[in-house]
Amino acid sequence: MSYGLTPSHTNVQVNRRYKHFDWLYARLVERFPVISVPHLPEKQATGRFEEDFISKRRKGLIWWMNHMTSHPVLAHCHVFQHFLTCGPDEKAWKLGKRKAERDDLVGANFFLTISPPEVPLDLQEVESKVEGFRSFTKRMDENIIVVNNSITEFARKQMTGFKKEYQKVGQSFRVLSQAFELDQQAYSAGLNKALAYTGETYETIGEYFAEQPRHDLDPISDLLDIYRGHLANFPDIVDVQKGALTKVKDCPQEESALHQRCNIISCATLAEIQHFHRTRVRDFRAQMQHHLQQQISFFQKITAKLEDALQRYDEQ
Amino acid sequence: MSYGLTPSHTNVQVNRRYKHFDWLYARLVERFPVISVPHLPEKQATGRFEEDFISKRRKGLIWWMNHMTSHPVLAHCHVFQHFLTCGPDEKAWKLGKRKAERDDLVGANFFLTISPPEVPLDLQEVESKVEGFRSFTKRMDENIIVVNNSITEFARKQMTGFKKEYQKVGQSFRVLSQAFELDQQAYSAGLNKALAYTGETYETIGEYFAEQPRHDLDPISDLLDIYRGHLANFPDIVDVQKGALTKVKDCPQEESALHQRCNIISCATLAEIQHFHRTRVRDFRAQMQHHLQQQISFFQKITAKLEDALQRYDEQ
């Protein structure tokens, strides 16, 4: 199974298998110490939900690619561009692959590629911002669990409880219409049919409730999962910056190479934090909009169904 | 506490207390052996639900009066007209009251007031129709219990389970917005507010679910209660007719007074059965229409609330 990617700057489709993503991920992680490279969606389908799994993985990869292409550093790095643009020529692919694997500017050397602004950052301010971000990610991670539990439970209730309640009411209206059908006079027939139809309507609404979480709760749940993985990268990033800061604190010369290096690491870390927040706001806004639009369609669908049932009572 | 009644044929309001209804009910029951005079709603409020109780009794009395005024015999009988039209003159009231209590044409004598059609009914056909009605009322009574259990349970679930689920989701969205509020940058503020508002919205929708049964399930439940009482009158009515039929079967002369009497009783019984079906169809159609209209308004209210929440995500 391979995934077709068509970068907007080349408009030429390339095909990549999961193992290529996996290889790219490994390169990026070793290359960028203070950039969060989100985890790839899981590789292996487990058990019987294979179709759901494949669809979820595809959505996960789409989100992953969107994150990559909107990231100012990741999007432009050589290995990612090679991944995005190298055509079916096996030799060219291997060449680029070897070049990326031999790259020296990985890990700590990444910082050599960064030119910081002329005025160095106030390291106390950096410390407070990074500490604030550490609290933020911890709190966000905790609260994501709360939200995920609530919406998972809500989905479960809709698929079982809500469905069952609507269907029981629907069945009871049908039962009433069955009693009424013992009276076969002409003026009864319209009500009997309308009542039976109302019964069906409630059973259908029960089905609607059961199907709905796939459309509006599962996507939130998927995003929360993606963000849990994403958030898990930040403790290490924060540690890199903290380590640099600790060393600087022990060094009295303000203009030292250590200070300069810490300044670069801090610039990169704050830029990454900023990018995280921007994509977070973008992703959660889009997901909540999608959720509410789906909910609105859902309740409109129910309303239309009920209006249809109501009309049946006018037919004599 | 008295109830103001304004008959459409006099347009003059009279005031009657519950005890006057009770007195009228007793007169009607003793007077009409094959007419179902529905039970009055219960007199006494028990315990703490007094306000609900009074409102339910008022609705019950309105249904009772509608049933009376649409019944071709009950509506025109002297005692009911006295009840409907006698003004505040205490002497006139007592005079009519005494006259009604001394009425001779009660019980079996009621049949003396009926002129049957010239061609007597086919008694076998009558027997089959009455038997059919007996099955009908039995089945309707049984199925009313099923419906009442379902909608009572549905109301309970909406007031507790559904409400709780929506509120838990609402709270979890708030919790997420609280985590997000740790990031105080300008581009975050819009999402934070919109998320908090979505949380409130779900809590409000939970309240809507909890309130809704009062508007669309309780009225059905009330109607079902009224009909259970109404249906309970019919076994006695059917027995009167069956008793007459049994006597006739033992009597060989087709033109006997016994045959004539049985014909009259059968005419009256069939007319009453017919009237029951007509009012049943009218009452259940109206109640189901009311129910569906209320449900439609309910889901439209939810949709509007969600649309309002969705709009908040456009404000940056």
C-alpha cells in the first residue's frame, strides 16, 4: 500500500510507502533536537477493525503532512524535500537517501545552521516562557484525557443508550398503532398509518444517534490522540533548552560561546513553541467547526424526519 | 377553587367547583347505562407536587368537558345543560339540581327515550361488532401500558442520562478551554472563548433535554391515563348489551318486546362505540401532532444554539 502525494510547488505526484515515512521520521528526529516531529500514525492494523484502522491511519498521515508542510523549518529541510519530490528513479532516491543519512548537521550540530537575531534574548524571560510552556503542555495533556474520556463515553451512550431509548419509544408507538388497527374504519386509517410512521421515525432517529459519533466525535478523538503524541515530544525539547540554560548560569562571561549557543537554542525553542501554538489553534478551531457543523446537520436531519412524520397526520 | 366555563351557545360564563363536577358525574353515570362517562381527574393533591397536580387536573377537566360537549347524547341532556348554563341564582341551581336527582329516566329507563331506526339490527352482526370492540379495548388498554412505560422511561432518561451526558461533554470542552487559556496570546483568545461558549452550549442543551418531557411526553402520558379510565367503563357497557342479547336468544318470538328492547340497547351501544372511536382518533391525532410539533421546536432550538456556538469560531 502506497500513498500518493502531490506537493503544491511541483504538482507532480510521488508515491510513498509507510516504510518511507518511517525512514523520513527517523531522519527528522535525529536532525532537529528542539523541533517536535509528531509521531506517525501506528503502522499495524490489529484485529478486526482493519478498514476503520486504515482510514484512521490515512487521516493521521494527512494531518502529519499538513503539520510538516506548514512548519517553517521542517517543510524546507533537504530530506523532506527529497521525500516530497524525488520521482520513481530508484537511483536518485537512493542517492538522496544516502546523502540524508550522512548529513553531519544533525542533533547538536543543527544549531550551527541557525543565525539568531543580533540582540540576544533575555534569558530570564526565556526561562519563564519555557517554564510556562512546560505547564501548558502538562495541563493540555491532562485535560485532553478528560475530554477524550467524556466524548468516548458520549459516543458510547449515543451508540447504545440513546439509540435504544429512541427505538423503544418508536416500537411503543408502533404497538399503539397495531392496537388501533383493530378498528378498520376509514376515519381511523390515516391516524394508524401516521402513528406507525412516527414509530419508524423514532427508530430511524435512534439509528442516526448511533451513527453520529463517527462523524463528529471520532474525529475530535483522533485529533486528541495526535496531540497527545505531539505533546509527548516537548519534555525532551524543554530539557535541551534547560540544559543549555543551566550551563550558562555557571558561566560568568556574558559574551562567551556558551551564551551564544544558549541564545540560539532558546531562539529555536521559542520559535517551535510559537509554531506549536499556532498549529494548535488552527487545528482545534477547524476540528470544533467541523464538529459543530456535523452536529447542526445531524439535528436538522432529525427535524426534517419529524416534520415528515408530522405531515402524515394531515392525510386522512 | 372554582372553574370558569363559558359555553359557546350562551357565551355566558358560569363558575363551578369540583364538587359540582362530582355531582354531575354521579347523575350522568346513573342515567346512561351504555354511555361511557369518563372519570373526573382526581380531586385531592397528594404531597408536594401540588402545582403540577393542579395544572394536570385543570387539563383533565378541559379534556373531560371537550368529551362531554362533543358527545351527541351527553352534551344535550338536561342535567348537563343545567350545569353549563345555570347562573349564580342559588334558587334556580337548587331547583335544577332537585329536578335532575328526581329524574325517572335513569338506568334501564334511559332506553325508553330512544327511538331506534325502523329496520331492526342484525343481532349476529351486533354481537360480532361488540365482541370486536371488547377485543379492541382490551388490546388498547394493554398497549397503552407499554407506551406509557416507554415514554415514562424515555422522559426519565432525558431528565437524567441525556442531560448528564451533554453536560459532561460541555464541561470537558470548558476544561480544554481552561488549559488553552494558559496561552494568553492574541491569536488564541478567539478559540478559547469559542470553546468555552461551546462548553456552555452543551450544558444548555443538557438542560433543554431535561425540560423537554414536560412539553411533549407528559401530555401523551396524561392522555393515556385519561383513556385508561375511559376504557375501564366499557366492560360494563358491553355486559349490558350482552345481557340483553342472551335474554333474546332464549326467546323465540322475533317481534317480542324483548327483541325490541335488545334492538334499542344495541343501537345505543353501537352508537357509543362509534363515538368512542371518533373521539379516540381525534384525541390521539391532536396529541401526536402536538408532540411532534414540540419535538421539532426542540431540535430547532438545539440547532440554533449550535449555530450560535459555531459563529463564535469566526470571531478572531
